[in-house]
Amino acid sequence: MIGLNSIMAKVKPSATLAINELSAKLISEGKEVFRLGFGQSPFPVPNKVVEALKKNAHQKDYLPVQGLKSLREEIGSFFGRRYSLPVGAEEVLIGPGSKELIYNFQVSCAFDELLLPTPSWVSYEPQAILTGHKVVWLSTKKENGWKLDAKALEEHCKKDPDQKRAIILNYPSNPLGNTYSDEELQALAEVLRKKQIIVIADEIYGEVHHEGQHQTIAKYYPEGTIISTGLSKWAGAGGWRFGVFVFPPQLRYLQDAMAIVASETFTSVSAPIQYAAIEAYKEDESLKLYLEHTRKVLKAVGLYVYDELTTIGISMPKPEGGFYLYPSFEKWRPYLIFMGLTNSEDFCSHLLSETGVALLPGMAFGHPHDHFAARLSYVDFDGEKILKYVMENPGINIDKSFVENHCARIVLAIKRLITWTLSLEKIQ
């Protein structure tokens, strides 16, 4: 019988899988588990998009590899309205999730190094390994919210200036929950242009910027930026598997190569979903209200968790977008080491067993294994129920009191996490 490709020995099971398996075991034993490790939007897909899917359930034909033209035109118009980018239908590629498109980019491209800021989303590195690319983790600093600094990027590139490089820059960040300012994006863009680095701007959380003020690095480095986005985070449609790449004309050769890969793999995205997605990119009043309300709720919940945890000395960047926080428990390092916990994976497994609170270990995101940090996803609440309540009560204050009254599981999970953390100081 045939064996496995040798490259598989270099790809480890995901930390998400390990935490989910332990969570399932605890639940089967009758224990309560708070799923703060799984990053899925808690909100329903907007009604008008769901209705469009129903109306187009009969669509059965294979669509063009690049995607339905009317959909690509609507996406181009969306980027024109939101970001003042001149995007035409011919510069848009549709795929079954941004994850697949990022993978196909790596399949299609020849480069010497894939640069990843530390920390970055869990799948970037395994995809690079599967496609035979070298990954370089760029160091970041706590004082800068673990964001990539333009000077650090330039210093790395000086080590071997002839290397061909690509970088994946995700913001608002998974796992950090923060984002880049216009000044930071501009500084990064100057280095990227100087070093001729192609950037995948993974802006899947862009429309979930808590203030609705997301800005794309393509504004400052249009010729070398591919924007990656989709419907999973801002429209709650993770299971629909719908992703978008927006290319500049200068990178048309990459777009054409990725279209060839698509033609030999997934062929095209589900027809009903593409027709329904047209409605998602039309900014009518209902969608504007949907985004306004969901952003306010996520901001309130994120700040609630941030304020509660930082009060006892757990440090992390302040939330600005998405639905993640990246708490560091380094303050309690001596106690954790005394307990025999030597890395963030051990820490998260022990925390889950002791409290029922599931977090993802920082080592899964490229941070050093012995750094006691974890990703916390604050979405363990009934988003559909809360969204309905907010829409029926316009003008309601969405604040700490709101969170305490409507997000009981979040409140209880954070109380358990705080109680357990403070109890560490009693260990002799």
C-alpha cells in the first residue's frame, strides 16, 4: 500500500483540534465548557443575504473559474465606495474561503521566504510547509502590541537583499484583536515597495473594525498588494466558504496562475452562494444597520473582557476589531512553572481542565512555546438573540451593563478565569 508524502511529517495537528477534543471529553463527562477558543462570528447571516440564497437555490450551472461576473462587479463597486480603490471585475477572484485562496497563492508562487509577524494566524505556516516554502517569523514587541514594525522588517531584509519575499499581513489581527494605524501602514508600505515584497493583506476582519474605520494597505502600496477577504467574519457566513482576492493590474500574472490552479481543483464556488453574495456587497440600509449593531456589541464585549482581565494584571493589546484578545499570563510564570507547566499548550490544557474555559495557546500562532500567552475569542453568546434585541431597542446603551445582562456565559467564563488566575498566587 502507498504511504504518506514525506512533507506530512512536518505538519502537526492543529492546536484547535487538541482543545476541541479535550472540550468534547469534558462535556461528555458532564462538565461545563466555555468555548473561548473557537473564532466564529456569533451573529446570523443578514436576512436579505439568506433570502437571496433561497431564491437562487435552483442555480445549478458551473460558473466561471474567476467567479460570477456580476458578483465581481459588485465587489469592485464595494471597494470603490469603501476604500476609494479602482477595482474592476477583472481584478477579482472568487474562491471557497480566503483560506483556500491563500493556500493557492502559495501553490502558484515562487519565493524564497514567506514572512510572518509573530504572532500570526495558525494556518499560514502549515500551508507554507505543504507548498514547500520557507517561513521566517519576524519578531515583534509587547510594547508595540505585538505588531510588525517597519524598521524590523527592513532590518531583516538587509540580511539577504537578493531574496524574493512574500508577507501575509492580517489586520484587524487574529489573534491580537488590534490593528494598524494609517501611519504604521504607510511606513510598512514604504519598506515593502523598496524591497519589492508582495503582500497578502488578509483583511477578513476589516468590516468588523469596531469603529468602522478599517483602512487597507493597498491605499499606500497598490501595485504589490493582494487584498484577501470574504463573508465569514462580518456577515457570519463562515460555513458558506466564500472568499475574495482583489489583485492590482501589476500582479495579473499571479491572478491568472491562481485561476489555473482553481480550474484544476475546486473549479468554481457554489453557484447559489455566489448569487447570494451579490446582495452582501450591496450597502443598503439594512446591511449598514447590521454592521453598526454588530460592531457595537463586539466592541462592548471586547472592552468588558479587556477591562476585567487587565484589572488583575493580565496584559494584552486593547481590542480594536474582530473578536479576539491575546492575554499574557507571564506575570504568573513562576507559579505556572512550579505547577509543571512549561509551555502555552500545557497552560491552556490545564486551564480548560480546571475551569472549563477553552483558550488557544500562543505557540499555535508562532509565539515562543514557553511564552504564557493565549488567544481568547469572546463570542460565546447568542448573537442572533442579542442582535434582535438591539434592533428592537434603538438608542440602547451597549456598554458594560449591557454585556452583564445579555452575555451571561462570557461574564461567567471571565469570572472563572480571574478566580483561577488569582488562586495561583496561593501556590507554595
